[in-house]
Amino acid sequence: MPKPPKLSLASIVAASAPPAKSLQNAKSQPTAKPQQTAEIVQLDTGAAPPRRTNATLKERARQMSVYLEPPVYDQLRDIAHAERAKMHGLMLEALDLLFKQRGAQSIDQLNEPGGR
């Protein structure tokens, strides 16, 4: 069984174009304008989308990986379990303490509309 012919861009475009009018129609109406078949496409400029206030934390925030030694991770997990809290919340609390210690703005101050 022979292989099917390879498709080319020209054949795909030709197949998607509307069928051409017959020669008689073209000769009888010489002033007719050809129908425009091109489609205008908007290109993505790479600009960031406008910030939505009702977006989820995952949509608003930036993700960052933290590598912890197993004993450090286990201790953080144990504290989160004992306090019935999430490890993420404890990490944010730790960052807030670090910011306070260094004289920087707190997380709440940074999240205010004019914060940063």
C-alpha cells in the first residue's frame, strides 16, 4: 500500500480557501472586488494581565521552593500538626518575624494597596 502524500502548507491553505468562482462569473462582472479571506489575529505582546483583586492566592502569588533538611522539615511539620496550622502559615509567620527583625515592612503592610 503506497504512503499518503505529505501535506504542504500550500495544500492546506488551498483546501481551506472557498472555491473559486467560475470563469464566466469573473468575465461577466469585471468590476467585482475579490472577497477578502484573510483573518486578523491579535498577537500576545507578553504584557502581564491586569491584577484581579478577587483572584486566588495561587493566581496572585509567586511560587518559591524551599529546601529543608529532613530534621528541620519534620520539626516544622510537627509544630504545624500540634498547633493544627498549615506549614505555609508558619513559614509566613517566620518571614514576618524576619522582616520585623530587619526593620522591613510586614507582610500586611506590603499587601495594602499602597504598600509597595
